[in-house]
Amino acid sequence: MIAVLKQGATEEQIKNLTVWLEKRGLCVHLSKGEFHTILGLIGDTSKIDPELIEGLEMVDSVKRVSEPFKSANRKFHPDDSIIEIGNLKIGGPHFQIMAGPCSVESSEQILSIAHSVCASGASILRGGAFKPRTSPYDFQGLKADGIELLLEAKKQTGMPIVTEIMNANHLPMFEHVDIIQVGARNMQNFELLKALGTIRKPVLLKRGLANTLQELLMSAEYIMAGGNHNIILCERGIRTFETYTRNTLDLSAIPMLRELTHLPVVIDPSHACGIARLVQPMALAATAAGAHGLIIEVHNDPLHALCDGAQSLTPELFAEVAKRVRKIREVVSE
Amino acid sequence: MIAVLKQGATEEQIKNLTVWLEKRGLCVHLSKGEFHTILGLIGDTSKIDPELIEGLEMVDSVKRVSEPFKSANRKFHPDDSIIEIGNLKIGGPHFQIMAGPCSVESSEQILSIAHSVCASGASILRGGAFKPRTSPYDFQGLKADGIELLLEAKKQTGMPIVTEIMNANHLPMFEHVDIIQVGARNMQNFELLKALGTIRKPVLLKRGLANTLQELLMSAEYIMAGGNHNIILCERGIRTFETYTRNTLDLSAIPMLRELTHLPVVIDPSHACGIARLVQPMALAATAAGAHGLIIEVHNDPLHALCDGAQSLTPELFAEVAKRVRKIREVVSE
Amino acid sequence: MIAVLKQGATEEQIKNLTVWLEKRGLCVHLSKGEFHTILGLIGDTSKIDPELIEGLEMVDSVKRVSEPFKSANRKFHPDDSIIEIGNLKIGGPHFQIMAGPCSVESSEQILSIAHSVCASGASILRGGAFKPRTSPYDFQGLKADGIELLLEAKKQTGMPIVTEIMNANHLPMFEHVDIIQVGARNMQNFELLKALGTIRKPVLLKRGLANTLQELLMSAEYIMAGGNHNIILCERGIRTFETYTRNTLDLSAIPMLRELTHLPVVIDPSHACGIARLVQPMALAATAAGAHGLIIEVHNDPLHALCDGAQSLTPELFAEVAKRVRKIREVVSE
Amino acid sequence: MIAVLKQGATEEQIKNLTVWLEKRGLCVHLSKGEFHTILGLIGDTSKIDPELIEGLEMVDSVKRVSEPFKSANRKFHPDDSIIEIGNLKIGGPHFQIMAGPCSVESSEQILSIAHSVCASGASILRGGAFKPRTSPYDFQGLKADGIELLLEAKKQTGMPIVTEIMNANHLPMFEHVDIIQVGARNMQNFELLKALGTIRKPVLLKRGLANTLQELLMSAEYIMAGGNHNIILCERGIRTFETYTRNTLDLSAIPMLRELTHLPVVIDPSHACGIARLVQPMALAATAAGAHGLIIEVHNDPLHALCDGAQSLTPELFAEVAKRVRKIREVVSE
């Protein structure tokens, strides 16, 4: 960490700050320029809050030299993490497609979609049982019944399932769920993250709508700090000023995250765009950019879907997308 | 709600959609133009998801005519809500200043600050016991001990206290807290909002860093839908591209919210700017724009604060701010 | 256009507004609901400013049903536009790679890069002669001399050239330039756009850093309104809160623009990310998403580049990128 | 400037970079830590492009210690700049209200408004003659005729006038204009800024919709680098995700800019909100936050205004606003 002091900082002020920093276990290297004095702080700065130092009258600015994330950092874990989900793997050379409806609505619906996406190339079944909705008056999901229906689909098709959790108290219901999803709005629900650190099940952590990649990695760090290193990161679109698409899918997050972290990166093109006919080009683009997986909404009857119908593919279209995704994978895996 | 259909929509498609909407209790008014057909939907549209309809192939766009929030809506509750906090009131003509440290650190600290801000014009004591931090390695607050210390300060000074909750399971600890704060990162933690709907204590609901005013009001609606109408809204700065200030305080939220809702609106100039010397001008500006209250960080020793020192005022500076705020109040209350 | 009137709008107000609108050549269809009155405006609404009507006391909101862009609109021009650049074509099935240095620096530099990118698959040579820089103290380009050097490279390699204009008074210098580029910061320099409408040379119009796709299309419309329909749209990254990448490349702009307009869409992965090692994955992703072309920075000596070295590829890396781009093209063109 | 090198940087790489930097007139101070090597660059770094250095393989990150703006920097010019406009002054203790219509429409209109705002407290007349419009089909202003009408109003009332320029070629028409305005969309039209640097007339420079304060100051620097130091900065709202207001007025820009620069800061509450009834609270707030002036739209007949009617006050409301602004000024000037 580097602290740039203002021109007027006195000897005594500098000494006080140095003593305070050294008490926190840091070595302080002082270098004086014509206009500025610079303190280089060597040691474990992860426990020092840069804003605290920046707030001192004598300090002009503070800059972290090392990333604040440790367990998620590729520097300390150079090899790709490979997460196991039943017999499947994701990360490194392993690529998986997760598909299914936005919400689980009925036994017929989820079983029909599950069989269909399984046949056309999806390896993991997705489906919402607990639904975070902006309005308290909107459909909130089938909850525990939804999870039961997913488990039935898992039993019939053999596909592992991924579904979203909104409350740590619900964890017992997720006992047989294979991947627990944390939604974008809960990315910084730190109490939920801590609870997920105490288990060992894979967590699919979605990036918040206006969060940076560093914040996403810090949220992964919360779970990892508890001992659960089975994290799959997911980019699902961020908020921008564009209005034709619901959100803006940040595909540069793929190569950037792959450089910063060893964790696998999955893309959700359905939520990002909110428009079914954009799912195919964005799924192909995500694959070309090096994603470790995709999570795609598929619906057997968009007209009667209770939510998010706009962004769901029919099973026929999904099969076409999955086929072309495999071809792009061949090019990028060469 | 208005649905604009595409040029090519067939008679049968229009009929099917009309039947589907009528089944949901709506009256459908059809009006045909040269290029577009428009469906006007009359009735309780709050339970219809506009994105579901927008997703249909035949639909060009959908527009809500009425706001999706009801209990928080000034149209249905024209008079200002006045929230009672012990003997104090906030809302309508009642203005309050909340002040105190970012985090409760020790008995001496909180008691010293409490006595000091009480003497210089604050009427409610703020202080963090549970601290949401981006990094799992940062100080997370004194938790239950912090609340005990706040209650001791309340006892000595008679000031009601406001402090943040992060987990609905902690509610029993908040039994004697006067106002429960929901932080920006939890604004859309819907499970927490639902839990706060089941109690009757005032809730200070902070706007999320990248959330719209409508989303803030929908989160208030979540609490109100549970029966708790004691909501105080709080603007604390939103994320923009500006980097000199930590966030950008959106003061136009004050007159805009006062028009949209009957709930009181409080401004937090300390978190918004992240710079202590900006707190005074922004506190005065917020007051001039018609805020019902301010929440200001005050610290007796910014050098040793464990967090957020950059944005805290000394008690002397706070006294000066409080004095000038009262003068601005006189002008705007005329 | 649809205007939703407030509940309290009087008969006389509605009549006055109707008369005013009819004078402007519109038919007004009135439909009354329980809570709202809706005016449907039929006719050429492109000359009506929605904000003017929205400003009236009696009006709740106004919504455009048709897009405000006409010449650029695919609805009125269903076939892809194919722009001719010398013997080359771009748009529809025609894909081109533009490559070259950020700035033209010397004869040796531009000739060396030109020969190299020409050999490895670029068909158009890019290079900045006039450079828009945030600081007046930064290098502003070789200006007229830079254009001369580009023309020499064109002569030697036969490649058409694309370079940026910043001032309509410079147009005579661009006489032999093949494609004139409008940079992101000038996307809404309407006087420059009007001047480019008076010529017939292809224009590469870059999207502004915080502009929507509709605004980009309206800027294309400015040029087309003057009679120049040879427009190539270019997405080059938008401003978001992410800091690891300089900007965020919005690849969903590709399928979205292809739906909205008939104009070709080109992607600039170099400026968007600002990091050379992200150029390859983003170039592949852009191709997979259906772009009509790429514009890529290539530098023979990044260490000594006068600007933007961070985002430039070496010629060897460029050759590798071009090869893989062609393979992705094969998959998406099937 | 500080450059943080990566762990693997070799001695030779460091030496090469040091030589390169020293050739550019900088002293290089090297300090080695366990994980990082830091180069402190002392001297005039304003001509070094940080992105160029950041792009080198061996460099982790680069941080400017000094601001890149010089002439606009308060560090080198500690006293407030006071700009003279005829007999009026703005800046330091001098506060002025500019008022008038969005667009000049007719002789009657501009004369009537000019007399009215002059009587109720405005000291400078504003009015648009050249109008930047997103659509080429929208009203573009009366142009030269509009300036003639403003000059007639100036003659009758004695008020200096401020109006927007969009094209440096139009400068001769602005000979008798007192303040030349640069609109938000032209804030980074560097060719226009350079042209305004060659004259000595006051320039009102508006912040772009998605620009930072540093970029605003760099644009001021462009004009000042040419020799024209008569700059008035103007905040007029920035783009955020909020949709109830057109833009978000960033009032923290006032104290922040007053700290960073000696130039006066004026606020435009009309364009920012786009809603006439928000103009009063935001004008009062801007004054309380320490603005040096306001620029407010006033219209004598909002119904027939050709543009921006939504954000214009009637002359009666303007008189009320001006009266209360004066009272707030009294409090903040104490």
C-alpha cells in the first residue's frame, strides 16, 4: 500500500502515522519528493482500511498495490480451480451448459423441460424455486415445493440441479441441491455469504447489477474465508444507460476474471439481455471469449410463463444454440 | 397499463392475449392506428408482470401508467406520514438530526460522542454495531456488545438510537433499539425486508448504491405490505463515474420523493461524499432542498477510528454544522 | 406517440392540447379509463418533442411508439446496407478487419505495420493523424503529415485507409482518405455530423462513452439526413463502474443494432479494454456475436508508442488473432 | 507519478524504463519491497501518458500523484478567480443569477422575459440561439436571428447575455455576446475549446453528461492553455440510472470543485431535473452548497414553448425562487 502525503505534512504528523502503522505490523518506507512525501507500506496490508488513512488531513491519497482478495487470487493459486458437481466438472478445460426455466411452475413443466434440455446438450438443470422480485406483489416462486419438483427432475434425468437461495435459514431445504445460486441482489448480503462458507457445496455467485469485478471477488472471498472454496463466478449483465437491452452483458469479465482468479466463470446471457432472440449470439460470444459454462433459460410455453418469458428460449431453439456453442468451443479449445 | 402491439399482430393473437388478460380481471380497450394497435388495460395491473407481456412476439412495448407501489404512494395517502420515535417525530414539519460515530468502538467513545452531539443539537444517536464490509478481513463491528453500549448511551442522554441490522435472526437483540437501519447493500434483501414488515418499529431504509427511487419505494412497499408503515427513507449517495467523491449525493431525490410518497426523507451526507470537509455544504444543501432530517457521522478522534474516519466530523465541527442547518431550516420553513 | 393524461385534466385542457396537436398534422384518438385518459397520436410524430408535451401540467407521461430514427431504421429499409470502400464491401455477408497503429508516428512505423497487417489478414489500414486527447499537454497527432504517411502506406499496400476527423474545416485534407472516422467524444458534435452529411464518403461513427444505441442511431440519422447513407457503426466500449478494464465492450449492441438498423456494425476491442491481452478473446467474441468487422490496434514496438501502447498487439499476435477470427466466422456464417 | 512494477520485472527491464523516463526529464526514485518494486517519478509528469506506462508488460499499475491540470489548479493559484462580465463580477464573494428561455423564439418572447427576470433579480440574460438536439428533425434554434434578438434585449435591459456556441466558425456572430456557453455535449469537442482559448471572452463551460470533474477541469485547461483564463464552470446534471428525473444534479461538485480549482462554479437546476417544480428546491440547495451562481430557465408561456417547456418556470415563480435564493445566500455568506 502506498500513501501519498500532502505538501504541508509536518515531521510530527508523519512520525505519528508511521508509529500507528508499525503498531499494525507494517514496515514503512519513506521517500520524499519535491512536492510530495510517499510512504510505502510493506507487509500484510489486507487488514488496513485505505479509506481510514485517506481520511487523515495530511494524506492526499492511498493506493493498494496488492489485491485485497487472497484465496480467490490467481497469484497465490496459479492453477485453474476445477469444481466437481456429482460426476461433472467445471473449470479449466471443463465446460458445462446449465439450462431450464426461470421459475419452476409445475411438475409437468419442469419434467418436460428437463428431459428436453438433457437430450439437446445441457448437463445441469436450472430452475427458480425462491424468486427475488422487485415487487412484493409479484410471484415469489413455489419455494419448498419448487425444490421438490427439481429433485424429481434430477431423479428422472440424472442431471444435477442449480437453484437460488435467498435466506440462510432455508439451507436445510437445499440439502440435495447440487449447486446453490446466490443472486445478483444478494451478492453483498454478507450474512448469507458467511453461512455459505460453512458448507462445502458448490456456490454459483452472480455479480451484482452495479458491482465491480473486485467486489465480486471480495464476495467470493467471504465464502472462501469460511472454508468453502467451491465457487463458480457468474456474469449476468450489469446496469448501464442502455435501454434496448435490460442489462449489458460484460463479456470482457471473462478474460479479466480468468487472469485475476483461478475460479471458473459462467455467463448468463438470458437475464443480461432480457430478449430471447439475443440469447444465441451472446451465448456464442461468451463461449468464444473463453467462458467455462453458460446458464440459459428455456421454457416450453413462453406465453404462459409466470415470469421472464421474454428471455426464455423454446427447447428447439435451445438445441440449436447448444449445437453452435459446441462448434465455437472447438475453435477456442484448439 | 398500455401494450403497444406490432404491425403484424394477427386478429387471433390479439384475441388470445385479450382473453388471457381478462381472465386476470382486467378490462381491455383496443384502439387501432395505421401502424400500431394499442391495448389499454384497466383494473388492478399491479399483479401483472410487464416483462411477461413485453416478451410476447406480437408485443412491441408495454408501459405502466400507474406506479407499482401502493402503500407508499402519495396518491392514495396525500398527507405526510409522521413517524414517532419515542417522544420525537419525523416527517411533515418535523426535522431531526441523527449523529454519532460510524462504528461503536468502546464505552468511552460512544458516551463521549453521545453527550457531545446531544448538547450541540442532535436528537437521535447513530452508531454501527453490525458493520457490512466489502472485505471479510475488515472490522465487522462489536455486534451485540455494540448494541449494549448504544443502549447505555441512550440511558445516559435520553436520546433514541438508530443502528443497522444485517440478519433477521438478530431481531431479538434490537428489542430496545428505536430505529432499525437497513443498509444500502441490503435494500433488496427481500427476506430481511419481509421480516421487518412483521414488527412495528421504525425502519430507516437506505437507497442502494445503484438503485432507482422506484426500486427504493418498492423496497419500502415490501415492509409496508407486511403491515409496518413506519418507514423513513434515506438517500446516502449513488454510484456514478465521479471519483473525487466516493459517491454522488442525489439531492433531487428529496423533492422527487416528497412528490411520490408520503414517507419522510432523510439525507446522509457523510457516507455519500466520504470526505469530512464536504459534509457541511451538503448538509446545508439537503436542508435547503427540503429534507426531513440528516444523519451525520461524528467522531471524537478521527485518527484512531477503526473505519470511515475520512467522513467523520469532530464534535466541534458538528456543532457548527447543526447551527447553520437550523438557520437554513428557518428560511425553507417560512 | 401516446400521451397519458393526469386524473384531474379538464375537458378544456384536453381540447386545447388536441387542437394544438392537430395543427401539427396529427390525428388524436382519445380513450378514457377510470384513472387515466390516454391520447393516441397518429401521423408523423418525429417532429414532436415528447418532452415538450410531458412538461404540461396535465400530462403524466408520454411514450413514443415509433423510433425517432427513419433513414437508419430497418423497418423502412429491411435489407442490410452494404458499404463500398474501393473494391471492398462491408455489411451483410461481407466482413473486414481494419488494423494499424493508434497514432501514425513515422514513415517507417506506418509502412512496416501496414505491410505486416496486410500480409496477415487485415484489409483496411487504420491510423490516427488527429488525436483527441483529454489533456491539452498530451501528443495530439502528426495531423496533415500523418495523413500523408497513411496515403503513402495505402499506395504501397493497396489497402484503403480509415482515420479520424475532429474538425469539419479539415475535410479537404481527407480527400483521399477512404473512410472518415468520427470518434466517441464527437458522436454528438452535431455540426461535424452535418458537415459529413454533405459528402458521400463512408463514415465510421463511433458510439460515445455513455451514449445509448438510440442516440448512436440518431447521430447516424444526422449524417443520413444530409444525404450521406454510407455509415458504418462502431461499438468501442462504454463507461461503467468497472475499473479493471478501461471501458466495457457492449457486445449485445451487435445483435441489437442488427435488428434496429440496416447499417453495418464494427467492433473496436482495443480501445474498449485498454489491455492488449484482452483483444483476442474480445475479437473472437465480437465475431461470434455477428459483427461485420473489427478495428484492431497493432503496433510494431509497444514500448515506444506515443500513446495507447497498452492496448496494442504486436504484428505476430495480430496474425494469430486474424486466423482464429476467420475460423469463428466460418462457424457463424454456416 | 508512481509506477508499481510486477514481481517478475527484471533488472534490465527496470533499467530500460528508467532510462526512457529520465530522457523525458524525470528523476526516478526506486524503492524495492518484498512483493513489488515502486518507481517514484519526480518532475513535470504532465506530459507523460500514464496509460502508456501501464501498458508495459512489467508494470502493475500507475498512479498520478499530482493533478494533470495546472492553470485551473487551486494549488498554483490559491485565490478565487473573479470573472468580469461588463460591470458584473462572478466568483469569490460575487453571486449572479442568469435567467431566460431555453430557446429564443421571437422578439416579443425574449423582450418580455428579459424585462421580467431583470425586474425580479436576474442579472444576466440566457437564451439559446443555436440548439444542440439529439434528433436532426427537432427545432435547431433561430441561429443568427436569435443572437440579434438577444442583443436587442441586452440593449433594452442592460443585462449581459449568455448563449451557446456549437461551431468555432460561428465566433464572429458572438462578437457582442458577453459569455459564450459550451454545452455538455461539446465539453470534449477539443477543436472548439482550442478556438475559445484564442479569445478573451468569458466562457461558461458545462460538464458533460457522463464526465468526471477531472475531465471538466481538463477541458477548462484546454481553453486556458490557449490563454483565455475567463472560465466559469457549470454543473447541469449527470447521467445516472434514475429515471424520474432527467439527469441527477451533482451538488457535491460545488464544494469539490471549489477545493480543486479557483474558477467560479455555477449550477443549472433546470436542465438537470427536467421538471419545473424541482427547480426551486434545487436552486436553494445549490446556493446553500456554495455555488457562485445559478442559470435558470424561465418561460412566459410554457404551453407554446418550442422545447424544454417541462423544465421552465413562469416569471412569477422565478421571482419567488430568486427571493428565497437571496435569503439562503445571507445564511451561507455569514
